[in-house]
Amino acid sequence: MSARWDPNVNQEFSVELRVELEYEKGIVATLASTITMADANVERINLMEKDARLSTVNIVLSVKDRVHLANVIRRLRTIKGTNRIIRVRS
């Protein structure tokens, strides 16, 4: 059986990221606007405070492909106080 990939995939894919960062007022808005500026869409966002200084944000977003995801992650790394970004695989 032969298989062939469709070269014209126009679908977006859901990806979950875990962002560990230093908490600061307005950080969720900063994350959301950075993702939007990278032409991705936030589907779900959840903030968990580790302690008074550190937070973990789980974000589910829509991206076009791996290159698009890499661009989004690159932009997120520029946010002040970002310690680590992990792609969560289900």
C-alpha cells in the first residue's frame, strides 16, 4: 500500500505548552498578546501559582505546523522572567 502526504494541509493543530515564569502583574495578558502577535490562537489558559514568586501557566493553542510552533515558543522566550517552556505531550 503506497501512501502520500497532502502538500496543502490547511488545518490548525492544538498544542499544549507549560510555561514556568516569575509571576508579575499582567503576565497572563502578556502571554496571550505574545501568542496572538505570533498569529496563533489561545484555546485555553490556566495559571497555577507555585509560590509568591513563581507560576506555571498551561496554555493550549492552535498552530499551523512545527515551524509556526517554534516561532511562537521563540517569542514566548523573550518575555521577561520566563524560566522554561515545555511542550506537553498527551
